[in-house]
Amino acid sequence: MVNFAFVIERIIMSEIYLVFVVFLFVLAVFDLMVGVSNDAVNFLNSAIGAKVAKFRTIIIVAAVGVFIGATMSNGMMEVARHGIFHPAMFSFKELMFIFLAVMISDVILLDIFNNLGLPTSTTVSLVFELLGGTTAFVLLKLANDTTGLTVGDLMNTEKALGMIMAIFVSVAIAFFFGIVLQYISRLVFTFTYKKNLKWKIGIFGGVATTAIFYFMLFKGIKSMSFVTPEIYEYIQSHTLAILGICFLASTALMQVLYFLKVNVFKVLVLMGTFALAMAFAGNDLVNFIGVPLAGYSSYIDFASSGATDPGSFMMSSLDGPAKSPLIFLIAAGAVMVLSLATSKKARNVIKTSVDLSRQSEGDEMFGSSKIARVLVRFSNNTANFFKDVVPDNVRNWCEKRFNTDEARLPEGAAFDEVRATVNLVVAGLLIALGTSLKLPLSTTYVTFMVAMGSSLADRAWGRESAVYRVTGVVSVIGGWFITAGAAFILCFLVAMLMHLGGFVAACIMMALAIFLLIRSNIRYRKKAEEENGDVTFNKMMLSTDKGEILTLLSKHIADSQSDFLEYVNTTFRQITDGFIKEDLGMLHKAEETMRRKRDELKNCRRKEMIGFRRIDPEVAMEKNTWFHLGRNSCEEILYCLRRIADPCEEHVDNNFIPLSKEQIKEYIPLRDTVLFILRRTEKILQTDSYDEVDEVRREAEELKDCLEEAREAQMQRMQSSKENITVAYLYLNLLQETRELTSSLRHLLRASKGFRE
């Protein structure tokens, strides 16, 4: 009877581990879909940013590269099998808990970072999650060990340190090579590159093609199933000769294509897109299916061994080379291609890297920061030093080659084809090199930093935008370090909970992961429905018709001011109600939104000033005064709200005496009149109908008089000793700032009408 119960228990345990393996693959599919959607910009932004082809064509080229790269990525799977730990020192049960902790932590981390809007990296997440989960079990083993085990016996510290260093060193390397190669390329081609391509383009195309061919083929050829040891040995011993033939053939081909009036740069960019997509799949596939495949392999080894105790069966089999079943690689490639083709995220190409690297001015996603100001100032001083050192003739020649005024970008392009080619070739080579060395370089890190380096070399970061661009770069890099720390700590905690709670804790964590998956998808769909972006501004930047730009500019100003007045209406009611009702929560809520709204006003003003530079100069001079009057009025209204909210919040927070019934009875009708005028003004801006402007301004003037009368009445009441001096002065301030708000509203109406006349 006891033996029968024991057998039943072992069968149940075996089924549980099978459920774990299935769950790992379910999470892998989700990771594949989300990962490709999030990382598609890494290999699409250059081609789309330079407008080298139709979106559909670019997607097809990238999809082919992704599929081929996925089926060739077998070598990278070893990172998940024994890149961090020595599997022979861990039992089947321990490794399954580690693998579960890694995948669950990945889902939780992705959900948290998506909700916070912070950048993340699947490569960094995987490495540091594996490190965190392994560290948890290493500490547990060392605490209970009596044989003298060390950390080096349990963890592959040398390999782990190498991978970590490779990830973060790649940031500096990618940035450096992006700067150097783009600088050289621009010196060769200038911004008028299409005029001087006769013989340059063949050599440039030959070098780029040969480099791509070398790293994509020779470095990945070992993982191809049809390559025998003899073939591989022959290729290795004749590499230089093969590369020489490739260079000569590709140079000749590119030159012929040029003479046939084919845009060689477009060909190179599409080749680079293919190469980078291939490198992405080959390098990053381990992030999505490496752990599930390791879990699957562990389960097969345990089940086939005939062992009955998962806690004592050691996983020395994972020390061997990874032999991933081809069916899994093909399936993963198919999921990645499907996600790439259908993802709405992939179709939205206005991404952080494109915005930060664009050649022209536009909407800046980031504000100014102290570290950015310091770095920009240091860079300017360094540049000035080199200007003094470099001979005048050399400096003048370089300045002539970098004349950005000559840049002519295709309609809607963020940068030209030269920079797009450099971005793709450099990033593809670096990632492919990392893959060949079995170092999981972050595709996000490399592609982003190459793009930033090339944009810096291209002088895309002017003095007006440099501080914003640097802030963006620093913010993204900061997010990467947060990712590493968060991944380690989270997986460490999850692994500890699983060890302490056993299968019950594992099941709870699995349920939590499923819940987060569902919630994340629901939230994303809602967010996607709500977020349309600044369509008017984007159209304004794409248009070349000055009349159309003026129409779009007027619409942008009206829409932004209308939205602002809607905010003022809500916030003003919130502040006054919170003060009257002594609701500190309402006042806090209103206070929290004001800083963000101030930044939005500054951003809108900057966008609209960019629009002004694109319309007829005479028209711009005519409307400039009205524009600034309107924007200044909006800012003054916001300052009025601030000057009302701050003392009211302090008063309520200190639990001081509230407004008297007489004061409330006097103020509420005045407040409601302000709200009524705000709604009418908002409607005028929304409908672009200014027939009622004079009437509304007259009503606002009458309201000002009423507020002045109330202020005088309050001053008379203050002469009485019965009035509490604190609340009396606060009410007086409330009346005064309400009057100033009304006055600014009149100025806004006048400016809006004047702008459109």
C-alpha cells in the first residue's frame, strides 16, 4: 500500500513538472510576440527613418532576415543552459524552479516597465534574471553545505562576468564606432552625396556588402546543418581569398547598379535591414526560448533516466552543447515573423531612437536635465579646444564637408540614406560579432547607441536641441541600468519564495504571471485606442505647402488652447471645491497635475514656434505678436491656478479655520461665472467661430468688476476684529487671483481672434 502511494506521488510530481515545461513555452510565445513588437524598431528605424522603401517592402525584407536568423541561432542557447551556473551542481528540481523564476520575473518586469513607460532590454533582463535566480539557490546551497563548496563551484562566474561586461561595454563601443564611421562617411560623401557618387559608391557598397557577408555568413556558418566539418575547415583556411572575391564582385555589382540608375544606398539599407533583423533573431532568440528549451531538455533527461527523486537528480547533461530541435527554431521564427507583420507597435515607427537622431528640428520627447547641460557644456568646450588646435585649412575643409544647410531629406525622412546605411552596417556587425563569440549583446543597446553616435557625428544635435537629446540618451541608459538591477532582485526574490513555498508558491506565481499577461494586454489595447499622438504637428512637419502649414498651425494652436481651457475648467473647480470642502486629497490631486501641464505648455509653444519657421516670413511677422500674447495668457492662467492652489493647500493641511458661510455664498456665484466663461471660450476655439468673442470679453469685464467689488467688500470686513486674519487674507488672495485669471482669459480671446484675422 505504501509503495503504491509512493508511485502515485511520483507520477503526480512528474505531471507537475510537465505542466511547468508547458507553462514555460506559453510564456515563451508571449515573450516572442511582445519582444518582437517592442524590438522591431531596432532593425526597422533606419530603413523607415530614411524612407528608402515602402513600409510593406521593409517588413518583408526584415521578416525574411528574422526567420533565417531564428533557425540559425542554436549556438546562443548555451547561455541559458550553462552560461551562468554549473548545471552538474544543481538538481532537476532546483533548475526547474530557477527557470520558472526567470520566466515569471520576465513577465512581471515587462508589465511594470510597460506601465511606467521606462525602456527595457530583453537581453539584459534574461542575463540578470538568470543571475538573480541562480544566486538565490547558490546562497541556499552554501548555507547548508558541509563539504567546502565555493561560489565558483556553483556559478560560472568567469562566463557570467564576461557576458555582463560585454553587454555594458557594447554601449561605449557602439557609440564610438557610430561616431567614427559616420564621421568618415560624411567626410567622403557630404550632405550632397547624390552629386558625387560616380566612383565612390562602388567601393563603399563593396566594403559594406563584404562586411555584412563576412559576419552574417562566416561567423554564423558553424550552426548551419548542411555545413560539414570539412566544408567549415576549407572556408576557414581560405577566408581571405573568399572575402577578396566577395569584395571585388560586390564592388563591381554596386558600380553597375549605379550606372543602371539604381539607388545603391537603398539597396545597402535594405541589405543592412536584412542583416540586422537576422542578427537580432540570432542573438535575441535565446531571450525568449532559451530558458524554456533548457527546461524541456532537463525534463526529457529526467524522464528518460528512470530517476524518481527530482531533488537528487543532478543536471550534468546540460553541460553539453545545445542541440535545439529544428522544429522549435522554425516555430519560433514563424511566431516572430507573424508578430512583426501584424503588430501595431511595429507599425508605429515614431520611436525614441528616431526622434533623438533626426536631422531636423521637431517635437522633443525629453526636457532638460542638469547632467545633460553639464555634458553639452563640456562637449562645446572640447570642440572649441580642437578648433583652436586644428589648422585653419583642415578645419575649413571639414566645415565645408559638414555643411548641414545643404542637407535635402526626402519628405517625411528623419535622416538621409548615408546615415541609415552606417547605422545598419555597424550595428549588424557588432551584434553578429557578439553572437559568434556567444556573448548576448543587447540589440537594443547596440542599435540605439550606434544611432546616437552617428547622429552626433552628423551634427544633428544642434545647440537648440542638444540638451534635450542628451537628456533622452541619459534617460534611456539610466533605464537600462534599472532594468539590470530590477531583473536581478525580482528573480532572486521569486526564486527564494519558490524554494520556501515549494509547489504551492510556484503555482501562485504562475497564476500571477497569467493575470499580469491578461491585464497587460487589456491595458495596452485601451492605451492604443486612446493614444493617437500629435497628428496635426506630424502633418505640419511633413507638409511643404506654406499655406497648408499655416492652416495646420492655426488648428494646432486652437486645439492645444482648447484642451488647456478644459484642464483649467476642471482644475479650477477642483481647487475651489477642495478648499471650500476642506478636501486635502482634491487639492493634492490638482497640485500634482500643474507641473506636468506647465511642461506641456512649454512643449506646445516649442512645436508651434517650429511651425512658424516653416510658413511665409511676412505672415509669421504679422501673426507672431498674437501668438505670443495667447501663449503668455495661457501661462499666466496656469500661474494664477498655482497662486490659488498653494496657499489653499497649506491652509487646509494646517487645519486652519475654513471660509465663512458668508464668504462661500459670495464666492460660489463668481466661481461659477468663471467656469461658464471658460466653457464658452473653449467652445469658440473648438468651433473656430469668433462671432461671440466681443460678447464673452464683455461678460469677462463685468465679472472682473464684480470680483473687484467683492474684494473691496472683503477689505472692509477685514477692518472688523471679528474676522480671522489668516482666512481673511487667503480669501482676499482667492478673489484677486480669480480676477487675474479672468483678465488673462480676456487677453487669450483677443489674441485668438487677432491670430485668425
